[in-house]
Amino acid sequence: MQTLVVELGDRSYPIYIGPGLLGRADLLRPHIPGRQVLVVSNETVAPLYLEQAEAMLAGLQHGAVILPDGERYKTLEVLNRVFDALLERRFGRNCTLIALGGGVIGDMAGFAAACYQRGVHFIQLPTTLLAQVDSSVGGKTGVNHPLGKNMIGAFYQPRCVLADTDTLNTLPDRELSAGLAEVIKYGLIRDLPFLEWLEAHLEDLLERQPAALVYAIEQSCRNKAEIVVADERESGLRALLNLGHTFGHAIETGMGYGLWLHGEAVAAGIRLAADLSARLGWLQPDELERVVGLLHRARLPVHSPAELDDEEFLKLMAVDKKVQDGRLRLVLLQPLGHGVITEQVEPVLLRATLDACRQPGGAIP
Ligand code: NAD
Ligand code: GLY
């Protein structure tokens, strides 16, 4: 098992990474201060892992709320079911919410924990690669709005993250690839040696070799934790974690939540960001090829959907949390292995990228 710590003073917390952790009550229980625990999961993950998770809670007053599965259910309306379950059980301020699932469940349970009685304890048990390398760490929580992805939410840190890599064995291939988009992101924005390791070991990850997975999750969480510690509430540096996300969120919102997986939309978005970086002369042609080649090997889309024309795309991109005073800010690469946040993109160049990277006649990745 690997242990990392997100150093946030009295809100510091450990990230445990490794196989067999869902049975480790000894790791989990010290992070549950009270006696009341609600596990939040969904109808896909609960049949697989709820029993194991609840076995760690023996002796406590615990229950579970099972939400429908899917990005399209990441809404305020569905979130209300968590509040219903908490109130029906008369759970108080010292209760703990445990997210058991992927990023959708983690974001929703975390937001519920931030809001219920103005804040209760929260623990992450992430079960997708994407959640283990990204969404369970750093305290971004929330739900979608029909007009914009993740637009309603709060920063709210968990008390611990327990990433059992055995859970990845049941993850569909498409979801594994989606998680790899966020893994590749860390290499691109700040960790060239990790990017080179990914280029050398991508097939090991696709084959789910345990040691390779643990290494990739550990390096991803280390990178994320360092950024979160430096800029918890995204006043600057943390925006780098949004490489590809302004384009990606536009794709997710524009196509309808759930049609493209989040990681797929991010992958296409990373390709667009790399293309734009190359047009600015910040990325060399061979570096752009490396980015596209790695995403392609990870079985991720490298084109935006044909359905989104420039006007629609730009309109959707304007609904982005990085927009400041109406000005679009993008994360680009300058050079490979180093992300930059910039407002200095000529509209003509942005349109050239949108035109060049659109899937000719294609729809779903
Ligand atoms: P997800 O939560 O929808 O999970 C993907 C699918 O895999 C779902 O159908 C789920 O039920 C299923 N699943 C989960 N674990 C499984 C397992 N072990 N075996 C079999 N099936 C399993 O999607 P995701 O990719 O995990 O997360 C995407 C979400 O995370 C998006 O809403 C995105 O906005 C959010 N996100 C948040 C952050 C953050 O910092 N908070 C960062 C990145 C992404
Ligand atoms: N996934 C982006 C962030 O946590 O900031």
C-alpha cells in the first residue's frame, strides 16, 4: 500500500492506494469521528462493493442511499435523495458521508456533506480510475446545471481517501480509458518524466497490471496533491488541472450529459489544447504528435464531435469557471510537460483549432 498526505494544516488527510483496501477497517475507522454513517453509492457499484464497504462499519449506526447511475443524474434534484436519507434517519452534525463509486458519486456525496447541517464529515472510497487519480482528491464537489457542467458546488475536503485498486478489475474498458485521460494530463502539465513513463507503460495500464496501476495512481495523486496544497481554491495554479476541460466541458454539455464520458471529452479537449499550443508555436510538431499518439493508444477520442459547430462550441466554452470578467482563459502547453494559463489566444487561431480537430461526420467517440 502507498500512502500520500494532502497537507492542508488541520484539514490534512491521507490517500491510501493499493489492493484489498476495502477490507481495511483499521485504515477507515480512525477517520469516522461519530457513530452515524451514510454510504452514498449507485445502482451499478452498490451490488459490487457495498457489502464490503459496510462490513468495515460494523458496530456503527449505518445505512446506504443508492442513486441512479450516470452523469445525467448529477443534479440538485437527485442530490435531494441524500438529504432525504439523512433526515429520515435523523442523522446529526457528527455523521459521516462515505462516497462509494466514481467521480459522479464522489462529487455528489461531497457536495451533500458540505451542505448538510452546514457541513458533516466526508470520506471518499473511489472505484473508478478517474476517481482514484483525480476527483476523490482535492475537495471539488458539486452537481451539473443544464446550462453548465459542475456549476453548482463547493470546495470541501474529505477526511481520507481509500483507493482500492482491486475495484478497477470490474471497470469497463471504456471507463478505464476515460480515467487515463486525467492520468496523461498530469504528465502534460507538470511531470515530463511521468509522461515518458506513461509512453513506455501505457499497454501495462490497459492490461490492468496491478503494479503499473498503483504507480500511475500514486504519481497522479502526488501531482494533484502538490497543486491542491499550493492553491486549494483555484486562485491560479490549480487551473492547470483543467487542461482540456474548457473544450471538454463544452462537449459534455453540448452533446448532453453522459453521451461522451467525462474523460473522453477531456481527451478530445487535451488534443484541441495541444493543437492550439502548436499553432502559437509553443509546442513543436513532434510534441503535438506525441500527445495525439498517446491519447490514441489509450483508446481515447482525439476529435471533437461533428455536431458542435464553431458558434455553438464558443458559446458553450464561454460558460466556464475560468472565465474572468467575460474573458476566456485556457490551459495550454508551453512546452510539453509544462502547462500555462493564458488569455492571449486570438479568436482566429481558436477557430482554426476547432475547425482542424472536428471529427469529419462522426458522432459518439
Ligand atoms: P462515473 O462516476 O459516472 O463512473 C463511471 C461508470 O463506472 C459509472 O457507470 C459507474 O457506475 C461505473 N463504476 C464505478 N466504479 C465501478 C467499478 N469498480 N466497476 C464497475 N463499474 C464501476 O464517472 P467517473 O469517470 O468516475 O467520474 C466522472 C465525474 O467526475 C464527472 O462528473 C466529472 O465532472 C467528475 N470529476 C470531478 C473532479 C473533481 O475534482 N471533483 C475531477 C475530475 C472529474
Ligand atoms: N479536476 C480539477 C481540479 O480538481 O481542480
